[in-house]
Amino acid sequence: MRVGIPRALLYYRYGKFWERYLTELGAEVVVTRKTDKVLLQKGLEYVSSEVCLPVKILAGHIADLKGRVEAVFLPRVVWLEDHLYACPKMIGIVDIARMMLGKDVKLIAPVIKGGFVLPYLAAGLSITPNPFPVVRAFSRASRELNTRTAVPEYEPGEKRVALIGHFYNLGDDYIGRSITSTFTSNGYRVCLKDELPEAVLRSRKGFARNIRWVYERELYNAFRYLADKVDGVCVVVSMGCGPDSLVAEFMREEACRRNIPFLQLVLDEHTGVAGLVTRIEAFVELAERRKAVPQAS
Ligand code: SF4
């Protein structure tokens, strides 16, 4: 069976696992190409202009698979441990995918509510009915899941910025590359949320326990962890994203209180690279001036 995987949204967290799992099951896996303008334009034809950029991009990748595959693999994460929910748009895009693909393309969409082992095994059985290869494929593919337990080490004296954004924004070069490269070309080490272990990202300590969206809690915890290890914080959010805008506001307030340089970049399909670069360079200059002049406490 030829199975397509859209290279967007949750792909940037679980994609390697999905690819390995499906390949081990004997499927011919087709992963869409990296995001480009054409894919984004395709996505805009299928979803409302009100939705966030990563969902528009995902719609483009799904559209690109039509006519090329027999099935599309698109898990629906509803909630993970501790009843931490994915956002409604992330949950709902699977229904849009079903409409987009029509009757001729099968949608394999394991529904994750808490544990993911059983839903993935059931999805595997829809590809091959024999449970033994399914269990073996799952066990082999699980090695591709991130099991990071150690925190990164930071060199004394280096300039560092915390780049706080969703893995599907910063992992997608079309969205994130100009942001990361502008910081690195200005001599900054970019500290990313996804370099931190899950124990840090999912922590329930302090204010984080009030955040019930799983990936937003990760953003906030990464901010808390990195804030006193960096020269500034840059938060990347998507236009039209309610959870992002709320959590970013908490981060902004806290950064302001602790006198940490803070930049918020809001992205949509109209965001130009030149504008992003200008804003980041202005922020870098400000952060360096602040560092040169010790602030009164
Ligand atoms: S959390 Fe925000 S950016 Fe992510 S899918 Fe939901 S609305 Fe979009």
C-alpha cells in the first residue's frame, strides 16, 4: 500500500516514528516535499483565512497527496498524559483532511487520547491484519521517538537567545529558517525548546499547571527554564492562534518583570523575510546595549 504522510504540523515531532512504523509494516511511504509557496497556496484553497499558518500549510501538504497515494496517515492527537489537550484546530484538521481526500483515498487517523500504543497498533492492523508484524514494527519504530533526558550544556561567555516556538513552526524551514539564521549570523547560539527533555517541558510546577494545552505548556516551561540562561527571549507565534497569544502574554509579562529582552514575532502567510530580519536585528542591538549597561535592580 502506498501511504502518504504530510510533512507538516505533528510530523515535526513524530514524523520519523511514523515513517519507520509504516515502512516496517511494508507500506511504501511517500512524505510530501518541504513546504514551499506552491504548497501553501494549495492549502489556502481549502481552509479559512482565519486559521493559523501551520494548519494552512498542513492543508497544502494533504492536497498535494491527492491522486498520488492510496492512503494518508494523519494521527489525531486529542489529549496526552495528564489530560493535556491539543488545540481544537489541530484536532479538527483531520475532519477537513477527510473531506479533502474524498472516498478514493483512505485516511488512517489513529485517535490519541492519553496513551498512543493501542491506537497505533490498531492503525497498523488496518495495513496488515497479522498482529505479530504490527507489534514488531511498533517496537522497532519506537526507537525513533525522542527520549531525551539530559539538558543541553551552555558554554560560558557565549551569546544566547531562547527561541520559543512550536516545533512545527521552527522545524519547518519555510517558516523558521530565516529567524534562526538571523540570530546565528549575529553570533547567537539559538536555544530551542525541543532540545530540552520532556520532564522539563511537561512539568506541572508553578503556573505551568494551569496551562491545559499540551504544546503550550511546553512553550511556557521552556521559557521558564531558559529565561535566566540567555541574553534575550524571542517568542514565535502564529496569527490567529488563541493558545499562543495567551501564553505569549504570560511570558511577556514575566520577561518584563525580570528585565529580560523580549521579542514576539507573529507569523502568517503574508509575513516577509525582510521584515523579520529587521525586527530581529533591532532586538539584538537592544539586547546588546542592555547587556553593556547593567540595569538597576
Ligand atoms: S496551537 Fe495555535 S498554531 Fe498550533 S495548530 Fe493550534 S491554533 Fe494553530
